[in-house]
Amino acid sequence: MNVYDFDETIFTGDTEDRFFKFMFAKKEFRHYKIKWDFYDRLHKLGLITKTKMREGQYKFLKDIDDLDKTLEEYWAEIEQYMKPWYYEAKRDDDVIASGTPRFILEPIVKKLGIAGLVATEMDTKTGKIDGDFAVGEFKIVNFKKQYSLDSIDKFYSDAYSDHYLADYAKEAYIVHGENDEITEWTEFFMQHPDKMVIK
């Protein structure tokens, strides 16, 4: 199977950033932006982990009356940011491996008609995360709960922080540049060692 990171790999932008913007644009949720900024500041100061930051920032979930309808409206607005190249490469057994909470990505994964999704497991009533926010080394922890690491034929990402999964893939590629160039993983980072940073 082929495995894809989502944000900036097969989707332009960040799905969480877009979701927060979408929600905070609603009059009844604007005040939550103050809380979002507070937790963001604590994280930048190194006082809390990304997991704790996100749990605090998603506390507004409890006030959403119909989450399914909200997500339907959200994806109707942002599906346009899916990258065209992915539709040409897509296979039915593809797996999306992302740090974004599962509930946000499930609608688009279902619409794409692909096999699987590895994501941050979050309680949609409380914002509580099961385990850790699934980025970097924690993404591979979640992946192993669902799939064998030996099953990855090709892996695609936009960031070196995904090297944990790239190391196990039979082939790994980096998606980069305004035109979504796709370059073999090792070749790219040999040419751009300055890009070998963890986001």
C-alpha cells in the first residue's frame, strides 16, 4: 500500500488551521480564539506539550450542536485545496497518516474512497486525546496499531519530521515546491541538508 501525509502533501495548507479559522469565523465561537491563543503561547514557551495544547484548543467541540453537519460544511468549503496530483496517483488501498484529529479527516477519506486513516485519536465531546498528538515519532506509534510497517510500498510527505515512516517504506518521496515536485527522499535531503529539521 501507499501511505501519504496529508497537509501540504496532498492538501494545500493545514486542515487544522483551516478548521479553527472556519469555526472562529462563527459569531458564537469567536471567544474561543482567546483560549486558542493562550494555549498556543504556553506551547511556544515550552510549558506544555503539543498534545496538551491541542486538548485545550479543541475545548469548543462540546458546544458544536451537530458536528457531522459542521464537517460537511467545512469540507464543502475547503475540498478545493486538495492537490490535483494525488487524484492521478490515488489507489483504493492508500492510507492517510496525519497528525490531524481523525474526526476532521474522516469525511474526506470516505469521499476519496480509500482504505485507511491513521490520525490523532480525539474525543469529539471533550477534545481529550487518546495517547499523544500523532506527529513525528507519535505518528508511527499510531500507525503500528493499525498496520504493519513492512506493508508500506511508497510513502509521501512534505517534511523531514516524517522520516520515522519514510525509513520503513520501500520507497519514500518528498513533495516540495510551488509546483508539487516529487523527489526521492534520500536524494532530496542530500541536496538540502538544511531541510532536515523537525517541525
